[in-house]
Amino acid sequence: MLPNEVGRSFVEADAQSVSYEGGAAEERTRSVAVEVPVNIVYGPTPFAVMMATPENLEDFAVGFSLTEGIIESANDIRSIEIETVALGLRLVVTLSAQRMQQHLARSRNMAGRTGCGLCGIDDLSALPVARTIASAEVAIAAAAIERALAMIEERQPLNEATRAVHAAAWCGCDGAVELVREDVGRHNALDKLIGALVRSGRDGSNGFLLITSRCSFEMIEKAAVMRARIVVAMSAPTSLAIERAKLHDMTLVAIARRDGATIFTGGHRIRRAGESA
């Protein structure tokens, strides 16, 4: 279903299903998340096709462009247009003349691109490493993580309806969830959040990032672009995610639940109960 209607059908649709409970079958209508191909185009040139939830696409355009290294700031983008086409959506991003020239000069093979962002590279040396940007030091109490985990459940309306999407949230140092973006793709959700932070003028280092998905190295690289010093993941990290967190001097907390979590790197930024600020 394409998002060509207003209201909940923009990101959420109905599907007929048969549910089995207690040995009995019952026909039901349930909500499912809308997923569409989004062709990201810079100027006249297609760049990538991402499978995404068609919500907050302006944020997605900005965040994706930043984490892909196509722009350095939101000021490099002149306009963003969303077009409905036969097979999905076109996200047309107009760059400044200088940035577009630099983009066209880049030599990058994008064939076979996927949400993981690696199928287009042809050499291990091309694995992306975000440019580490100096940011202010930050520390949070373990209780702030517990607070954020309690709040995030109420800040995911699409997941509450469909149980099919990921979320990325920006939380204040006190654990208050300040900004959330959802998407069927965990990378997309984080790109949307990054774009929303940038467009709102917020400092990505003044607080912490909470993701509801597993934490792979690409998520850490995107977090580094947004200048996050603390990343909290509700699922487990990969070995390369831990390595990259160390590389970027980032605190990585994962397998986070309201009754506890595991600190993998940068434990000095997490204050335990009774410790002073």
C-alpha cells in the first residue's frame, strides 16, 4: 500500500488474518506497518533504494545524507520533495551547487545496496568509519536508563499497533525521552532521529541514544555522526559494534531492561546508585 491517503493509512494498514488461540481459529483484522521502496535521489541522479516506513521522510533525508557523508550539515540541502511513483516513493534531495559537485565526483559503487549498507563496497578497507567529532563529556545515572526504558514503551504508537517496527530515541541526561522516530528498518529509524535532531538544532552529545534493536557496527557509526557519547540498546551488540564504540570513545550499554543492563564500553560515564555526579 502506498501512502497516498491521509490518516493512519499513511504508516499503518489493515490486513485480514486468521488467529489461533486455545485451539480455535478466528478471522480478524489487524494493523500492519506500511513498508514501501523509497528511492533517494540527489539532483537527477538516483542514489539508493531503501525499504522504509513513509513517515518523517524529511528527517530521513537529512539523517541519511549526513550518515552517508553526502552532506556535512543541513545547510547543504536546498530542498526535499516527496513524490509518489508507480512502485513506491521518490525522495528528491536538492543539494547546494558545491555539495552536488562533490557528490557527483565521489567514486562509490552502490550496486546491490541493502539496509545494512555494505553490499555496495568491494574492499574491506572501504568499511565506513565516521569522523570522530569532539564533543562535551557527559555522564548519566543508571536510573536515567531505567526511566528512558519505562518511557519508550509509551512513545512508540506505530509499534504498539503493529509490533513490526523499530524505534530510535533521544533522551536527556535525566532519562526523559525527548524525541522518537519509528521505522520498519532499524537503520532508517536512527537516520530519521538524526535528521530530526539536526533540523531542530539539538546537540547530539547532550544526552544519550536509545535504540530498541540490536546494536551492530553501523548503528555505532551513525551514532558517532550525531556526536552521541552514550548508546543504549535494548538488544545485544555485535563484536564489531563493541570495537567501534571503543574506537569512538563511546559508552555502549546493551541488553538493557528495566531491571538491569550490561555495560560493554565506557563504564565511567554511567553512575551507579549512591555515586555523586
